Amino acid sequence: MAALCALLLVLPELAHLLPAPWSNRLSAVLPTTLAVEMAGSGSGAGLARPAATAVLFGYAVLAQSAALLAWMRRDA
């Protein structure tokens, strides 16, 4: 739960504190920006629609893999 809050609330704010090229690259792969890019209403400076979809899908796979790993270790 803390990781989800950090990913959605804290990390976007910290990304603005970085220098310009790093800030732009990091904010392009944050979930809030990916959803906007997938909808096609973004500024076009982020990822393309297929790339944004793939990265967001990767976030889901990563979360499910971590949950499966934790479940298998605790219930073994």
C-alpha cells in the first residue's frame, strides 16, 4: 500500500525537482501520465500510445508478480 501511494502521489512531485531532461523522462513513465497518453489527450511529449500501454501493462505484471512471490513465501 505504501509503494502504491509513493508511486501515485510522492514520485510525481519529486520528479519536478529533478533537472529538465531527467524530469521529463521520469514523468513520461509515471502511471498518471501513461493514462493520459493512452487516451490520446496528452501533449505528445511523452510515450506513444502502444508504448504507454506496454509500460502500464508492465506495472500490472510487476505488481502481480510481487504479490505472487510474497504469497508463495508466506504460505509455503
